[in-house]
Amino acid sequence: MSDNNAKPELPDHLSGNPRSPHFVKECFEHHIGIRLNGKERTDVEEYCVSEGWVKIPSPKAKDRWGNPMLIKLKGEVEAFYK
């Protein structure tokens, strides 16, 4: 790939957590947009297009390490580059 603006194809399942097996660093070098049921969401931590869900952080609940708990929302998911 000689084109510097070439973006990698977005995977079916992508996570924003670097410790996750679904984390792809090359995808996060560009801005990613997520639509759930036709509405764009900016708070998505993880998504799966084929299974139709996204995970967003809970506004209040924390796990034992102080990280926000993730809430799974289901619907039609579309991932794209902005």
C-alpha cells in the first residue's frame, strides 16, 4: 500500500480496550463512527455488526478496579470512518 490515506477495513467486532483480543490499533488511527438504529453514537466502547450490539460505559456503575461497567444495547449496527 503506497497510499498513506488508505484506511484498513473495519472488522465485524472491534473493541476500544487495548487488552481485548478484538482491539485493532490500525483502525484507531482514524476517526470511527458508529450508528445504532440509525442514530450516531459517540460513547461506544465495543461493537459487533453481525450480532447487532454495542457496549457503552455506564454513567455511574464501576467495577472493582474503578472502570465503568459496560451496558449492551442491541439493534442495527453500522460502523464507518468519519
